[in-house]
Amino acid sequence: MSRFLRHIRFTHVVGGFLSLALVLFGIGLLSRENMADKPYLRIAGSGFIFNYRVADAYYGFTALVQRPVRNYSRIEASFEDPAGGPPHLVSAKLTARTNRYGLRSPPLRSIEADHPYHVSVRLVQNGDGAVLFTDEFTVTSQISDRVVPPEPLTIGPGYTRNPRLPNGWVAPAAHQALDHPE
């Protein structure tokens, strides 16, 4: 083995490393993703949230930024109002700290089970106001908001029962809300 090591020169080692670097560079070049082929945003998920403890119901989505965008550009969303009013407009400013943004509607009422609610999303570039991305989709709840009480169940920092809650109010079972829509 020592005879073999005597015949290896510095130029052989450098040549070997250069060949390996060239092969790895070629593999990286062939397997890279072209950023121009990706959309600016990807909607990662959406859904309804019913928080009966605080008498709150809303819906929203999570968006992932997949391409470089100027800081302080905005994701703007328009959420259909289940009560029939004008759409709720919500926006979030993009920063370099994260690529994941969650947008949600304000608290809502009149949510019906199995009814698709329309969401419109667009990405507006900071500075020139160019619209870089648009998407539209629907979000459907499996239950209605009848499971949400008219007032929060508890008040204060503890779990003190809310005295304004109607006496005897009991949340309808989720299966009743699904089986017997009003």
C-alpha cells in the first residue's frame, strides 16, 4: 500500500476532486427546479374553525410563498359572507421572516352545512401594484354554526360561566346538526 501512496501526486488528487466537483455540478444542474415554472403562491389548505367556548366561527386558508417576492407585497383575500352581506376583505404583508401565511375571515354567523363559500386570493407586488398571482376556490363546512352558542360559554381569564348565556343553553350534537338541517 505504501508503494501505491508514493505514486499518487498532488495533481492526481486535485484532478480527482475537480472531476468529482464537475460530476456533482452536472447532477445539480440537471435536477434543479426552475423558479419561473412555479406559481408565486400555493394554497396549502383551507377550512372552517368553530370555537364554541368563545362563540366564534370563521374560515380561512394557508398560503405558501414559492417564489421570491418583494418585501411588503400583500396577499389579499375576499371571503364570501354566509349571512349574505358584502365579501370580507383581508390582507397580509409579506416579509422575509416566513414563507407561510394564514388568512382568515372575521367571525361569521349563518354558516350552513355542505354549502360552498367562495374565496378569492391575489398577490399584489409592493411598489408598482402588479398582480402576480390570483386564485379562486371554495371552502365547505360539514356542520352549521348552530353548534356555536349566542354568547361565549365562559368569561374572564378563568372558566367562569357567562351569566348572559341563556339558561339551559346546550350545544346541539354535531350529528343532529348534520342529520337535521333547519
